[in-house]
Amino acid sequence: MTKVKQANIITMGCSKNLVDSEKLAWQLMQQGWEVEHEAEHWNHDIVFINTCGFINDAKEESVQMILDLAEAKNLGQIKTIVVFGCLVQRYPDDLKEEIPEVDYWMGNYSRAQMMKLLRLESSSSNERINSADGHYAYLKIAEGCDRKCAFCAIPLIKGKYISRPMDELLAEAKYLASEGVKELLIIAQDLSFYGHDMQDNELLPTLVQALSEIEGIEWIRLHYLYPNAFPEAILSMMAENPKLCAYLDIPLQHVNDEVLKRMRRSTNKKETERILSIAREKVPNISLRTTMLVGHPGETEEAFQELLEFVKKWKFDRLGVFTYSEEEGTFGAKSFEDSIPEDVKEDRANQIMEIQEQISADLNKEKIGQKLKIIVDRREAGWYYGRSEHDSVEVDNEILFETEKFLEPGTFCEIEITDASAFELEGKLLKILD
């Protein structure tokens, strides 16, 4: 009797990598393998590491994970190591030379290539093993990026933007719905560009409408719509379609025109504020999430102060900050000296987050007394944790409440908010909506 192979898949980096890992898991299970995600023990026949190569911290984390597993292999705890993903795509030769314990290396995930590497049969199915809590899932609608942002290495790693065909996406979403998924988180490096490579600049609204018609899908959430070539029709849909969450994740990075020019963002402050104004006008209850990048070469103190005032003015519901990290091979690394000291970068990031924390606290306190529809994510230490349509998984607010009733993850409830802090809300259960 052939021994069943046991595999562990470890995913580093973003949710886009997670989708690839979930599809790999399904492929392996079709071959009779036992598969775990992120198992804490390492006594498996084979361990897969899906790496990230986006910024220095992520690269270092991926490298350390590979080294830890190499040591475990030397101790006899692991038989085979397979490393793939962005880091390998970017530094294949260096990694192979430095870490010989790894058995197989592969760059960007390819189902056919991975199955060939493992000498297994490949299926064309888009089915996957959802590693999340079961009631939500990420739907990746494109690969690559055609943007030319000076600081970003993604186009070097992933190549040109390729939209996935709509019929393929709908089939995958229907499968996820059949497996109990109620919330779809639509992801890509840039949702705004979906369809442009297929000569259809308005394809995203069409896709979202079709997804909203799938039975079982209750919420659709959009992540990463760039301000350049922003599909404004999506805002009208957001105001009219109850399944499309009033939630816009729009990575702005900066607002000073000179910094934006150096970043090669193909937009300016005037256009940015126009989009934000239209969003709040068409969808009055919209939650705006953004990210800012401080310390980019050429960011003067005056430019930073302009960004600071912009954050105060627009009062984003959610905001994150990164400090500039020079990435080899990018336009920024070739063209500009990384001259702003790290302590200045960190200080600027901290200044923004101090302001944002107060904004978040004030906005959350305004919610006290409001009744919100939420989806239950989990139960922990006697509390239920859920999210409203204004909060995405892992990165945004959670709403805590107590009840003696048993609630499955994915249950929709109505909650009255009773207390609030900067990044957390408390409430009481009014009724179960399912």
C-alpha cells in the first residue's frame, strides 16, 4: 500500500499569494495527498514555501523561513522542500547557491509547471481549498502590473498585467459560493486596470454585477483600485447594489505633485481630490482606506507637511503608512539617491499614524448608538468578533459582542454599537439576520 504524502504549505506575503497556495492545495489533494496550511509542526514529507519579494522586510522574512526549514531538513524533520513565488522569481540564482538544502525552486506560481516539477497530473480546474474561515475568500482577477511606479518592483517580478477571463472568474466564484463562501474580496495588483488589456476599460463594473448575481454571495469587497484610470462607474453601483460593500481601498501613496511625479504615479493632487469628492458624494456612507508612502527621494519637509494636512482634511476611515525602501532594479533605485535618513522616515510615518489614530477614534465614537449589519468571523475568549461592510479582513476594525447563543462563522447579525476605541468597536446583539 502506497504511503500517503503529507504536505505543509506556508504562505508569505499578500492575499494574492494565498490564492495560489489554496489552488496548489487542491491540486495536491486530488492526487491523494494530505495537505495542511501553516502547520506549526514540520514533520511532513514535503513543505512548500510561497515567498514574498516585495519589500526588504518581506524578503528577509521569507529568507529566514527558508533557512529555518533548511535546518529542520538537516535535522531529519522534513524530507523535501519546495520554494516558489516572488522571491524566487527575483533572485533565483542567489537563492540556489546560498541554500542548497532546497530540493525544488520555482518562480511565479504556475499550476502546470508545479505539477510537472512534482511529476503529478495537472488539472485545469480553478477549484481550491479555502484556507480562510470558510465564509470569505479572496478572488484574484488579474496578475501582473502595467504601472511604472518608481518605487515598486512588482512589474519586474510579475510582468505585464493580464486580466483573467470573466467566465473563469464566475466559475471560480460559483464554486466558492457552493462551498459556503458569503463574502468575496476582489483582489489584484490594480483593480482599476481590469479589462484594459482586453480592450474593455469598463469591465470591472460588469464583473462585479455578474458576481453579485451568484446565489450565496452576500458581500463583495474591492481592494486596490488605483486613482489613475479609476472606474467611476463602480461608485454608482456601490450606491445602488446592496451586495457591493461601501468600501473603497484606494492606495494614494502621496499628494504632493512633485513627489507624485517622482513616484511616476500618473496623477496629481487635483485629480486625487476629485475622485475622493465624487466617492463621498455618490456613496455618502462609504469607508475610504488608503496607504501612504513617506520618505521617497525628493520628499521635502514642505511636501511632507502638505501630506500631513491632506490626511487631516480627508479623515480617511482607514490608513496605513510605509516608509520608502529602495528596491534594486526599479526606476527609483536607478534614478534617485535614497538620501532621506531612516529616522526621518520613521518620524514622518509616526506623525501620520498619530493623527490617523485620533481620526479613527473620533470616527468610531460617532458610531456609538448606530445599528450595523455585521458578519461573524470567530469566537475567542467568550467574545464574538465580526466586521461590518466598512471593515475588511485582518486590516480593519473588528466589532466585539457577547451572547449566549451559538453563532457559526459567516452568520450575519444586527449589532448596536455601545463603545468604541481607535481600532475596535463593542456592541450588543439585536438580532440574527440569517
